[in-house]
Amino acid sequence: MSYRVSPDGAYISYLKQDGKQTNLFVEPVNGGEIIQVTRSEGRKVNFYSWVSNDELIYYKEQTGAGRRADLFIISRDGKNERQLTSNEKSRMQVLDDQLIDGKFLLIASNRRDSAVIDVYRLNVRDGKLEMAAKNPGTITDWITDADGKLRLATSSNGVNETLLYRPDEQHEFKPILSNTFSTTVRPLAFSESTPNIIYAISDAGRDKSALVEIDCNTGKETKVLFSNDSLNVIDAQYSRINKRMVFVVYETWKRQKHYLDEKVKELYTDLDALLPNTESRITDRDRNENIFIVRTFTDRNPGSYYLYFANEKRIRKLGDFNSSIRE
């Protein structure tokens, strides 16, 4: 159902089957009127995101031979809908759903060349698109910093991957390190206190992957945040409000976390107590990291969605991922 929470934590949103169509709904977190935001006819809403406390963007997509997807912005009360782009037959996705300077979104699209994904800066107020980064044909991934600036990219020649960096958007991307068949470095996020530092999962120079800091000016590893000689780090979480990495995920007979932040450890310990005998994953959160969307699952059930109020240490069930499954 694709639950999301508004930046201020006042509303939740979700996609729901409405007859033969999928539409977008919004309701207050603390209960109240449910508002059907979209009324799609002939197309389905297959992606959406909050861009402010009062506005959401979404795609309407028509499948089939003439596949087409258009991007819209709409108020949470279902009013003031505006079409931002008409994609014709090109593909488009929102690269980063935070608004830059209160009006710009970074959009990845193959509108210039069907085989290449470029990045555009979309003005959500007037719908104008301008090129933010032109893909030479080898870029497979783009990464922004905390301010939504495009400063990291991954290129591939089909065999090796190269990490490209620039200090700001006025400079050209330059290679800083490469992945080969024997090494993998996966960037996760930029440090906010030291703009040239990124957090990454890396197995370069070690048998098991670890969470590290890398200086993009030199391409060298500068600090190990977590490593274990017998465990591979498979994921890690960055907190925008704490401005740091807060836990790593490793796998033994199941996925487990090692916490780098005591408050986050307390939060997940509380979730484990509220949702016993399940594995939980936070899928969305408000700006203050107080209200969370949590999905649970087990090895026999795809699980359920919950709203978790961290300050109050309580949960409210939102729905099941598949209501037909009973353990």
C-alpha cells in the first residue's frame, strides 16, 4: 500500500485500489477524515512522494505498447493539481524527493536519449526542466549530498565500476576509485560536517565488508566505523537528524543490527518489544524522526504495516501486506 508520512508528521498517505484503478489517499496521523487525493481514469498512480507538508508529487502511468508516464503535483486535500511533465515515451524517476531551495526536484530521465539516464532539475512551481548532469553513457547511479546537490556518480564499462566525485555542481566529475571483480565499494551518504567525506560499505583490502569513511579528495579510506573479521556488513543507515551513521546490518542465520547510536538502539529495542517474533524495518519517517512507518515480516508471512510514535512508545496497525495470508 506504499505508506508514507508527511515531513511534519501530521499526515500519512498510501496507495489503494479504487475499483480498477490505484489512487492516492491521505489521512491525519491522529485520526480524522480520509481524503482521496487522486481520481485516476485509465491510468494508475504507481509512485508518489511528499515534497512539503502540504504537497505531494505522483506519477500517472498508462501501460501497454504506448507506455507513458506523467508527473503531477497536488495539495494533500486533493486540490490544485498541476501537471509538471509530459513524458511522452521516456522514462522518469525522482532521484531525490527533498525539495531544493523550496522548488526544485532532481529527476532522472532518458528523454534526451532512450539508452541514457540524465539528471534534470525540475521546478515544481512552473514545470521547467533544466539539465543538472549529462550522462556520457556510462553513468549507472547518481548520489546527492544532504542539500540535494549532485556530487557523486558511479560509472561502468561493463566490467569495472568507477566512483566519480565533484566538490560542487560547478566542477566536473573526476574518478576517485574503482571497483573490480575482487573489490566492492558502495557509497551510502555524504558527511554533513566534512563535505569531502562519504560513508561507504567496502571490502577493499579486507576479507569481509565494513562500514568506512572515504576522503573523496584522495579516494582513500580514512576511518573504519564498524568491521568484524567474521561478518559482512550488508547495509547501514544514515540519520539526517543525527547527521551520522546510526547502525549497520550484518547477516548470520538472520539479519542483525549493530548500533552506532544509543538513541537509535533504544528505538529499535522498543520496536522489538512492541512487535515480538517479527523482523521490523522502518520504511519512512517524519523530518524530526519521531513518527515512523514500520513494516514487519517473518519467514512465513510478508507482514504488516504499523505507525510508530517514538516519543509515546506506541504503535498503531495500518494494514497487512497481504491480508489473505494467515500463519
